[in-house]
Amino acid sequence: MDHTKLAPFPKDFLWGSASAAYQVEGAYNEDGKGPSLWDDFSKVEGKTYKGSNGDVAVDHYHRYKEDIALMAEQGLKTYRFSVAWTRILPEGRGEVNQKGIQFYSDLIDELLKHGIEPMLTIYHWDLPKALQELYGGWESREIIKDFTNYAKILFDAYSDRVKYWVSINEQNVFVMHGYMMASHPPGKSDYGATYRVNHIANLANASVIKAFRDGGYPGMIGPSFAYSPAYAADSSPESALATENANDFMAHFWMDVYAFGRYPKFAVKLFNSMGVDMDIREGDEELLKQGSPDFMGVNYYQSMTVAYNPLDGVGMDGNKPNYTGEKSEQGEFGMPGVVKVVKNDHLESTNWDWTIDPVALRIGLRRISSRYGLPVIITENGLGEFDELSEGQVHDSYRIKYIEEHIRAIQGAITDGVEVLGYCTWSFTDLLSWLNGYQKRYGFVYVDRDETDEKELKRYKKDSFYWYQEVIKNNGLIIRRE
């Protein structure tokens, strides 16, 4: 709906930015840290852009005070960061590494000293290598106990200072890429294993939230879901049905479990017909229902436009992710008889072929609010693009435009009645973009390095740094573009 006047952002709105340990910290083998799957996977030839890895990343481990001082200068209200599991438990279980505990304690204290609310992500993909070797990592139910124990160590160490906890980041992404598409560790392509792993991850997430509640820890906890709201490519009834399929299979399949402790009936029926066994056992549903979150975390980057896909239609062959930044014509892909993802001619896209669609963020927020009745934290949203450093300056008007339009969409959702607690851009500094190297930049702060040369890792404030500073200062009411 259109409004004559948009509601203001709440006075305590959490304007922030986000990062992940592997992508920013570096120091991959210092102070007792054990190896994660990403430490090894990124060094396999051909897996990442120009062989880039997170051994040094942007050296946040050694430069966190400098980075937090920049956050304070910008006026951030919150900073979402993840803990590297192997800094706390080098083997994933067993003896606690006190130097790891101390690092994040110091990081939290530094944030609080500058008036910045810590938002801690417990798991952002960097599984301990030792657990993969011991029992297959997420393929074994043993991980539920180990993950819960790890989380409880963090709760005990930091809950006196951390109010906001993200249990698992983008479960849908690490499961699908790691176990179906083989593009993330452990690099497998096994349809059945994908959904068994996903079910175990759901149980682990619920177990951690239950432990948080049982322990009486203060604060709020919830998962972050990578949400691409789907809508029909045309007005045909067949495409409308495909849209229902997409929303159930690609969104509700995860968020229903988080919020309600159960899978949508359509998805269960589909998997049964395909012979997929998720290995749901007695007692699982009871645990899932004890893991209802305090908020739904949403990582939003793009929408999804879908159409009818006949039984002899397209499969996943057309799903060819762009990891180079060389813009291309993306092919159609989908599940025969269920759904087909198609191009939307109404939308522009980034150089990495991600659609730019702020309206879909508002649509997604509305859907979450209506279906789940939960408040939302936008835990990630941002624009990855090529940035040019010239005489110490970066003029990124395209990023300002992107974030402004998405902030306005959030404000529209708030005016519609959605409870939004905060907004974290991705990211504060530039960082390693997983498979995309260092050329795909997201930050307000430019870090001078590339895939082959760490240089001095010097920080430069982009134009967007000063723009977001004004947004925060005015609580989103005045958004000024140069």
C-alpha cells in the first residue's frame, strides 16, 4: 500500500553492520585456533576466485580496535560479528582455548566502550575440521551435542554483555552449497544427504535456543535466514501455483521449522514422493517446538521470479552462479513439475547478476510478520560491487542509492505494521567474499588489498561511510545524497 506519510524508525532502532569471522579476522592459525573446513577448502585449486583465502583476510583480529574506532566515528548502534568455533574449541569439542575466549571478550568490551551493541553470531559456516573428520560434521547427530556445548560456553562467557544472539547464519545456504551444489565445504553433491543434514541443523539450532532459555540467559536469540521472496512471472494460474510451491519449498521449509517446529505439508509430501528420507525420528518434533526464536533474522539481497515448470521442464543445470563479476545472461532453472526460476525484465541486476529489488524486501518483511508474528532483524543487506580507490577516496554513489532504497522499503514495512528491530548492512569494512575473492566489495570502509597482494591493508572511508553516518544521526529520517 502507499502511505501519505511514513512512520519514523523506532527511537531504539539498531543501525548496524555485519561480518563473519572467516571473512575478516585472518590470524587463521594464531593463538591456539584450530583449522576449520573453510581454511582447507579455500586452498583447493579452482575453488575460489584467484585462489583467495581467509588466512589474513582484512586482519581484523589484529586491527579490531582500529575498526571499532571507525564504527564509533560512523555512529553504529550495533555490530554483528561471528565467533570462530575453532578459536574457542580448536577440536570442536574438548578443551577450551582461553586465548580465543579472551579475544572475543576484548572485542565485546571495545564495542561497549564505544556505545555499540554487540550482536553475536554463534555459527557462520566455519565448521571445525576435526568434527568433519571425526564423524562427518553436520551429517551426524553427534554435532547437536557439540554445537550446543559450544554455544553454552559462549552464553556463559558473554551473556552478561551480549543481548542479541544469532544462532545459525544462512542454514539454507551452507546446506545447499555444501551438500548439493558442492561449491562450499565439504563439497558434496548428495540429494538425500542434503535434507538429512538440513534436518540435523534444524535440531541443533533448536537445541541451542532451548539451552539459552533453560539457562535463563538474558537477551534475544534467533536464526538468520537468507530470504529471496518469490513472486509470479505472469498472471497465469500455473505461475501462481508455482509461486506457492516456491514459497513453501524455498522459504517456509526453513522458517516454518524455526517458528512452528514443523515442516510445511507440501514440502514433506513432495520429498516423500521423491523417496527422500530426512530421517525424522521420535522426539525430533518435540525438540523443534522448543526452539522457537525471539526474532527472525533476515539476510536479504535479491528476489526470485518464478513460473510454471512442467514435468519435462528445466532442472538445475541453468543455475550457474557468477563468481567473477563478469555480468552474464542467467539461464532458467528449477525443479520439474514444481517451479522454474526466470529472469525478471522489470529489475536491474548487479555485476554478479543479483537482482536489485528493494520492494521485495518490504514484501518479505510483510510475509514474515503475517505468517510468524515475530519481530525481524535485518541481519544482512548490501551491495557487492567493484570499487575504485583514487587519491584516497572511493565514490560509491551506487551503494548509497542501493542502501537508501532498501532503507525506504524497511520504513514502508514498518509503516505497514511490521516490527523491525534493526538493520545491519553487509558489511562495515570490505572483506573476503567467500568464493568471490576481494574484488567484490561491500563495505563502508575500503581495505586496500587484492587477491594476490595484501599490501598494507590500509583503511579508507568511502562516500557511503559519511552518508550512513548521517542516516544514523537522523535515525533514518534524513537521507542525503551528494
